[in-house]
Amino acid sequence: MKKSIIALAVAGAMTAPMVAQADATLYGSFRIGVTAVKDADADVSDLSSRVGIKGDVDLGLEDTKGLFHWEANINTADSDTYGQMFGKRLGYAGAKGDWGMAAIGRQYHPHYLLINAPLGIFNPGSGSYGERFFLGNSNHKRVDNTLTYASPNLSGFQFFVAAVVDGSGDDADEDLDGHNVAAKYSVNGLTLAASIATTEADSGDESDVWGVSVKYKINALEMMARYEDREDDSLSFDGMTLADADQDVWEAGVRYTVGTTSFYGRFSDYELSSDLVDGDLQQWGIGVQHKMGHGMVFLEHVNNDSEDVLATDRTVAGYRVDF
């Protein structure tokens, strides 16, 4: 018995330095609230809760560290909604150094991070609520089989490339191959970004998207805007298959923070033209949130166009705890 205890102690002492070489962070965001949807009963719902682990490790190389990142959703409300418990969100590994960062696995594409994310000022609970007209979502948000490279910061300028190798999963109905090239420039609170991306299904149908975004922060005021254009050979829309679909969206948002309280709003204008359907839709939303250390409470309302068959007005009162 004593020998076993001594052996365990020695093994633990030998393992400790190896563990210390890894810098890992466990994090999470639990988001739950009461959602009131137009013409429906109010309901307690999960608002995109997630948990993950990320960090870097010593590879024994000069100026290069290994990195890893895993993240999964957690459903804090109904067990039969928002996918399965611990549904996949992110999962990739790579390396970083003064030369930049490279990664492979399920991850965000530069298009989503640079063009869509700056306008994600709401606490999203569904695509029709927080990210209604993010045209990059379907092919460039948390995509499997993705390789990315981000350059180092070159006096405020950075460029990014991404490629999908036989991609598949929730992001498209068919296997996809694709690429994305993007860049951003930041100076004195101003960030400008541009991106262009293409994905191709096994059927041969292509989806091309490009966009630009701008964000400016001065003291307590933040202003952001974007424009996106997306062209699809074939697009699924409300049970229909549209050919030669062209979508355009421009969006503007603002956020003002006083102490630990933020007030924010956003307006979107969306246009669709295709062989079967043409339309012009608008969405506006307002919100307020109050931080309490690592937690916050928020109240948000989003109003969708009365002709929008895929989204309805909703008001969300939520509570969020981050760690």
C-alpha cells in the first residue's frame, strides 16, 4: 500500500511539469431568458449558452506555440431544441508566433469574423433574431474541415485566408469546397474590413459572397455598418428552390455605454431577386443591458417586416453569466 502511494506521488511529480507547460482556460457563457414572440405564448428559452476550453502549449520551437480550441453549446432550457447537449460549435488546433497564426478544424471563417460579427450587438437566441440578415452565416460560420491563416499585425493591417477541404456539416446541404480572402485595417478606434469568398457544392452550384464593414469607437460611443452581396446558383428559401438568387443587405448599428449600462440599436435593409421571388425586407431592433461583474441582464426587442415569412417580432428578457 505504501509503495503504491509513493509510486503515485512520484508519477504526479513527474507529470506536473508537463501539465504546467500547457496554458489552458476553461470558459463558458450561460444565457437564459423569457422570450415573447408575436402571436405566441411567452417561453423560457436558451439564448445560445456555450462552454469551451482553449489555450496554447509549448512545442519546443523558437517563436512558435501550439494552440487548441474546443467549444460546444449547452441547452439550459428545453432538451428538444437548439440541437443536442454539447452540440459541436468549435474544434480546431494550430500554431501561432510572430509569423502569424495557422489553424485547422471547425472554426469561423474570416468573412464572418470581419463582416458579420461587428454587427452582432444583440444577444442572439436564433438566426431570425440576432443574425437575421448575416449572409455569411450559412457557409462561413463555424465550418468543418477549414484551414485558416492570419498574418501578424503589420502597422494596423492584417490579411486572412481560409480554405475548406471537402467540407460538410450543418453549414450546407451538400459537401463544399471553398475559399475566403479578407483583410482589415485598424487605426485610432477605426476598423475597416473587406472580404470575398466562394463555396461550391457537389452539385456544382456556387455561392459567392463579398462584403465590407466599418467600425468606429470614440469614448463611450460605438458605430458600425456593413454591406454584403451574395449570389447563389441555387438557394433554398421557404420550401422553394430559387435559381440565380442575388441577395444584398446593408446594416447600421450604434451602441452607447454609460458606466456598466449599454444602450444599442440596429437597422437592416435586405433585398432578394431570383427567378421566382423578389423582395425587400427591413428589420430594426433596440436593447439595453446592464453588467454586474461577470454577469448581465438585458432586455431586447427586434421588429421584423410584416412581409417576412421567415421571422417574427420578438422581445427577450435575459440573464447571462460568463466565466
